[in-house]
Amino acid sequence: MKKIVMSVMLAAMTGASAVSAADLNVAMQDDPDILDPHRGNTFVGRMVFGPMCDALFDIDTALNIVPRLVADWSWSDDETVLTMNLRDDALFHDGTKVDGEAVKANLERGLNLPESNRKAELASIASIDVLGETQVAITLKAPDAAFLANLTDRAGMLVSPASFDTAGEGGLVCAGPYKLAERVQNDRIVMEKFDDHWEADNYHFDRVIYRPIPDTTVRLANLQSGDLDIIERPAPSDMAAIEADDSLVFDIVSGLGFYGINFNMGNGERSQNPINQDARLREALNLTIDRNVLNDVLGMGTYPPAYQPFSSASWAYNPEFDGGGRDIERAKELMAEAGHESVSFEILYANNTAMQSLFELVQAMASEAGFNISLRPTEFAAYVAEREEGKFDASQFGASGRIDPDGNFHRYLACGSAGNVGHYCNDELTDLLNQARVINNVEERKALYDQAQRIAVEDLPALYFYYTPRTWGYSANLDGFVSYPDGVLRLSGLKPKN
Amino acid sequence: MVRRLPVQESFAAVLKLIVRRILVALPTLIILSVIIFGLQRLLPGDPIQTMMAEQSDPEVIEILREKYRLNDPLPIQYLAWVGNVLQGDFGSSLRTGLPVTEIILQKLPITVQLATMAMIMAMMVGIPAGILAAVHKNSMIDYAANAVALSGMSVPNFWLGIIMIMIFAVSWKVLPASGYVPITQDFWLSIKSMLMPAFVLSTAVAAYLMRHTRSAMLSVLSSDYIRTARAKGLLSKTVIIRHALRNALMPIVTLATLLFGDLLAGAVLTEQIFVIPGFGKLIVDAVFTRDYAVVQGVVLFTAIGFIAMNILADVLYIVINPRLRHPQ
């Protein structure tokens, strides 16, 4: 026994871990849900699909839509028919060709599979016609400005039709540069290089291993020890440690998502709270929040102040709606105008360190003008349920952000939208947002979003506090790391330095 | 023939005991299954809504609720679940779609390896330390062993874990900071990756074992038969190991098997820090996402494991203490 134990100890103390140089180890914040692009829900799921499931389109770092499995495409004059020519050298991991029939089968699966979460993204499709082996025409019911953007994400990812029945149960077969090798829930998702991929030469790792590591300290320690090559979303407080370490690199780009609060404008009894009844009180609250302090204290300078649903990474962003510094005197005046010396309300939020710190700061800042905010942290599942049921005065409001502005605005503030838990409804604003959905011209859409924002600034159904940056820590031994505003890792061109 | 009779007798006694204990365990399991099922349903929050979060499409939510029978009355849901479990089907994870049986089978070797390594480490330290402390009662050795045991019980696992990662993985780079390598894939790397987590887990267990060994040994060492053994002129080592320890082991075996059962149920913090995909983290994540099937399956499975450990403890009693083979 003694001998065994000694040899175990000896073996442990000698030699480093036997990780092959051809492995890329990436840590994510959470474990993804179901590995089927048509059914998946989570942001980390999108990260994992990235290397495995090529989509019809992709984005570049400036959020322009670029072709991926599509070679070229064109719109009809009335912008209702999208004709796509596919690459003729793309294969699924099972060796079958990515052809027009496969595209049609996938889009139909996204539309018709009962548990599909892509229905809303593909809802504008009227018909799909396969014109040739590599040519497909999609006819839309009406022009849909967000349609191409949706096809850059899970709605446009192609799964081999032969694996439709097994995709969600660990048998995902896609057409990306890496294929699924193994998944151990809560531990790792292992992908192996797909040598027959049309761009295989640009992918330099034999295996890519995604590991869910929720704790930021543990993620960082594993990066420092060399067990990991890339970590996503390091804590802002760890930024200094990464930057001070010569063997590591810190990377940040503006993201598309935001955090703030939304008000219960019409979802049950709680909408009767004065803060939800009088826009002057919400404006007063808005004036008490110093976004720069939130940025400095919570984000260590990485949380850009937010005043609107679009970050500066989006073309719909308009600096006109930014600013309005902190003004406690004006806030007090507004409260007096509304007939209140002090206003009490509760903020409901999901219990985690980041949100706890955010709302404690908000609570303290707002108290200076006479707001008496009570905080109600609950665990995530309860938070989701309470919001749906209207059991809140104001609640945490966050979105991971979409490439097309529609996904950041319409889904949360248009009348009856699925994400509009506060049941805010302004017909004029909804009408503008609906109009912006069916026009492809960016200038015209931007004008509509500007008009809609003017209404939102008056009504204030929500306040935006900061944009979520896309941050990364990675080994200085990596070459060719490029970060994207959508926070999804793209491995093309990424390689070890030596 | 005459000499084999007691063996046969004791075998029959063990068998009888096991059967009796299994029969007693059945109602426990039934009550437990109701509790596991019911407690989760008392929590606020809906599994499908939680899973959908940003994506919430009412139509899809309804389809999924139907698919997972969440719209059925609770007793019907319970009976459907029990019916499937009796046929060996624990259902599928709501979140990942993977079969719960497959998830359990993936995690089981990991949890068993971690628990076994932690238990071996704890026993190697805790029992000898307890014996030494008892033999040298009120000496420096006793005080030191007690102090170490107290700190083993008091040091938080997450703190010790992070400190160990910083020293052994980040600074010295002699051990991997995290992760699990299957023992079948690379034996030494597997042992190596489990050393730190097993050590962290073993600290509290070793402390409990040390304290219990010490008090059990103290009471045995003051017995008449030990004095007799010493009076016979036996070597001190023989008296302690053969006469005292064997009798003192009874309560220690009970404790060790119960602690092992505890370890098998998972160690949330240690698993979290060392990113070990064991039962603990699985259950906690599943509770937070309201992944009913996973929570029910894993808790039921570990409960069965715990009951099995209790039966094992009873069997070990009989092996250690021949008097128990003759109930009369």
C-alpha cells in the first residue's frame, strides 16, 4: 500500500500535464443547453455551435453580413425573394454534400419542429424553392430587415438532414470546421477537426475543448496555470492581473448587450406603484444614476455607460440619446412636480454578485433624491417566473444583444412582444418598430429607430445602465485571435505562435 | 466439518441481515421518492420558462410543457416518473436532452474515484493520528493532532482549494489546476488531476476520523482486558493494534461508511473549484435550472447508494465483531 501511495505521489509531482499542443482549451461561463441549433437557447450554446455548425451567413468584426456556406446572394427588387448560390465544396461531417435540398430541409425544420426556438426568426418565410443543386430561393411574406442577420446565427446553421432525429441527443452533425466528438455535461465538449471542411487549412488545432467553468477566479487560475488557452468573460476585477502577466493577453470589444432596469407598466397590480404611473418619477430616477460611477466601480472602466438599447457597435446607435449627467436637484424638482417627496419601490433581480453590486449602487444613488428602493434578489428560475407573473415594481433588464437592432428593441418594448414582461404598450412606438422590420434600407431604418427612441425617452419604460463588453483572456502563445461584438469565438486563423 | 459450521452460520446471518435491511429500505425509498419529487415542485419558477429565458416563445413553451407532461396533475406526473424508473428509465434532462441514466453513468466513475481517493487519504491520516493521540494522551502529539484536526474541520474547502491551485498549479505548475481525466484514458494523469480535490475533500473527513478514533481508542485502552493483555507481557504494539484497535474500529467503521456515502453524494464546492464534473455540481445546477428529471434521478440514485453504504456498514460489523454473528 505504502509503495503504491508513494509512486502515486511521485508521479504527481513530476512532469507537466500531457496536453497536446494541438489542443485548444477554451473556458466558457456556463454549460450550454441542448446541442441542436434549432432548439438551443443559451448564449454559451452559440459559442459551442460556432466551430461546429457553419451558417449560411456570418458577420465580420464591423457586424457586416458576409457569406459563409453561401457563395453569393441577391434580393429581388421588392426585397421579398432571396436567391442564394451555395458553395459547392461544403460537406457535412457525415460526408454528405451541403446542397439546396439540405438548406430547404433545415429551414423547414427550424420552422416546423415543435420544439424549435427559431420559429420567430424564420417566421417571415412564405416558401423555399430549390432551384438547382446549389441554388435556393427563399420567398418572404413581406420584406424582413433582420432576416439575413438571423441567418448568421442558429437559424441559418445547417444540420445534416440524416441527423435530424438524433441531433439533440448527442448526435449533432453539422458542416463546420470541427465535429462533435464528446460531451460530458458540466465538464467538457470536445470537438475534432473536420479535415474535409472547405476551409480546413485555416484551422490549426486538431481538437478544440470547451469547458464550462462558472467561477471567474477558477477560470483565471486555470488560464494562469496553462491548463486553458482562452477564457471568456473574465471578471473586470481580474483585468489588471491578466494585463500584468506577460504570458497572457486581455482583449475587449464593445458588445451588443446591455443591463438596466425595466418598469412594470401594466402587468398586474404592481404596475400601480407611483414609479410605474408617472414618467416624471422615472426621469427623476434616471437623473440620480451616475453611469460613470457604475463603469468605474463595477466594470473597472470596461462597462460603457448606456442610455439606449443600441451600443456603439450597432449602426442604430445614436449619440443624441446619450448623456444627461447626474442631476440630483433636477430629480428632486421632478419628484416635487409629480407630488412626491419620496417614492418607494422594489427592484427584483437574479441573485449574483454582479447584479447585487449594481443594484446596491443604484439604491444608494437614488436615495439621495428621496427614492426608497428595496432590493429583492431571487435565484434565476424564480426571477424569471416572478417577472412573467408581474410580481415586481421594477426588475433587472438585460439582453445579450442581437446583430440586428430589432432584436434589442422590438422584442422588449413593442406591445405584446414576448420579452415585454412589463407589458409596456405605446402604439405609436410599436408601429415605428414594426415599420423598421420590413425595410432593408439602413438609413430609413435608422430614422425610424430614432423616432422610436424619442418616444421611449419620453415614456421611459426602461433605463439602460451599461453595455456588456465582450472580454477575453488568452495565452500570449496564441496568434491570430480576433474578437467579435457578438462574443462568439471564431477560430479561423487562430494558431499557436511556435 | 465442525470448523466450517460457524462460517456457514455467519454467512447465513449476513445474508439474512442484508435481506432484512433491503426490505426495511424499501419504504424509505418510496417516502424519499415522494419527497424528492414534491420538494422541487414547491420551488417557485418553471423549468421551461427558466430554460427559455431570453428566447421565450409562448407556443414553444406550451409544446415543451406538454412533451414533459408538466401540465398533468402532480400525482399523475409522480406515478409516470416512478413507473419509468421501475423500468430503468430515469427520463431525459430538460436542459440538454441527454438521458439521465447516461448522465449518471458519466458522473459515477468520477464521483466514485474522487470519494475513494479522498477516503483513502483521510483514513491514512485520520486513523493513525487518532491512535497516536490516544496512546500519547495529553502529550504534545495529542495536542498537535487535535489542533490539526480542528483546522481540518474549520478550513473552508473553497479557500483551501484556491490556495492549493495557486501554489501547485499556477506557481509551481506540478499539478493540473482543474479538470478530470478518465482513469481508463491515462491512469497517472487521472490520479494527478484528482490529488488536489481529493486532498481538499479529505481534510474534514480525516479530522472526524481522527477525533472518533481517539475517543474510541481511549475508552478501549482503559478496559480491563487491555490491562490483562499488558500484564501478560505482550508488546505494546501488539496490545494496541491487535487488541485495542480491533474493538475500537466498530464506531469508526460506521462513521467511515457514512462519510463515504456523504462523499458519494457529491461535494459541490470542491467540484466547482477544481471543475470536477461530479454529482454535487450536477445536482446544484439542475436545481437552479429546475431540471426536474436530473434532480430526481441523481438524488434517488445517491440515496440508494447511501442506503447501500449503511447495509455495508452492518455487514462489516459482523465481519469485525464475531459476537454479532450469533444474535441470541
